[in-house]
Amino acid sequence: MIAPSILSADFARLADEAAAVVGQAGTGADWLHVDVMDNHFVPNLTLGLPVVQALRAATELPLDCHLMIEDPDRWAVGYAEAGAHNVTVHVEAAADPVGLAKDLRAAGALAGLSVKPGTPLEPHVETLRHYDTLLVMSVEPGFGGQSFMPEVLDKVRAARRLVDTGHLRLLVEIDGGINADTIEAAAEAGVDCFVAGSAVYGAEDPAVAVAALRDHVREVTPHRWAP
């Protein structure tokens, strides 16, 4: 799965930018990744709930909302109620991540849990049993255009083992520095969903860029595409 990040899109043309990654059936974006930042949890301010509501009305792509905010226990459910397909909160910010996962699901969204590059996975495995997606950050959250941190792939491999052995049932997602040079290593480590910002929206044709990224994944993980 490829989830283009509109953090790298033209904010003055978000509806057009969402349409630009749809492509033809089977080749375009699977999700549209929306980075929500509050200038508290991370040192940047981006999009909020009104923009997500407007995007929901402007595109049929499932919205993958990544909340880099303080107090997600208070705010996250609103994104689910607005029609987000997947709402991801940070384990470092959530006061009651298990209760929040239940609330997100009750509001109609998948529940996602994200970990920063320096946050270990092991203390949160039991919490992840309540979640649908795990978002591994491969850059420090807060800004686009950062370089990929390959050391986080050990965390991805650990999560993949837990999923493959049945200890967890979730989708493994990665966000940060994903491009043609890094996506294959992430795929080999076991990622299911790849968030890509500048690699998609910096291309002349974003839909073609999405298809090219997916081709890179297929080349290194052909077993996942067998009928």
C-alpha cells in the first residue's frame, strides 16, 4: 500500500493534489496520508480537523490521519467522526491508548499507534493488541523532507515477526524519507504501507510516482503478490 502525504502537496490546491495521486485502477494511491501537527507535540503547525473535513468531501481516497498532537485522548475521536479511515496517535502522547483505540473504533475508524524513532517497541506490544495499524516513524516527527533512518528497520522486523507469528494482528506502516532509494529496504523488513511525501508530490506526475514506488516493492517482495 502506498499512502502519499499531503504535507508535501500544494496546500492551496489540496483537492487537486488529492486527485493527482488517484491514477488508474490498481496503480494509484491506496490511502491519502494527512499529517496533523499542533506546534506542541512537534515544533510545527499544519492541518487540523476543518481541513480533514474538507478533504473528506473532496476525495474518495481513504484518509490516513496521523495526529502529531498533545492530548490525542481529547481530539482524536473527532477525526474518526469526520470520516477518517485510519486515525493514528502517538504512544508518547496518549494517556490511555487502550481506551482511545476502543473509542476510535467505536467512531468508525481504524485505530493506529505510532512510535518515534527512539521509542522502543517492546513495552507497547500488549497495547498494540488493541490497534489495527502500527506506524513506525523513520524520521523525527514534525517536518517533511528528512532523511530516512535505517536503524528503525529493526523495529519493523520485530513487528513483522509478531504479526507473522500471530501475536499481533495489524498493518505495519512506515513514515519518513521513503523514496525509490529506501522503499526496498523497508519492504524487505516487512512494511505493509509506505507513506511518501516529496517522492510523490515532488514528481512531475504524482500518480506515476506512486505506481513506480509500488513496483519497487513488488520487485523485492514478490511472494506478497502471489495469487
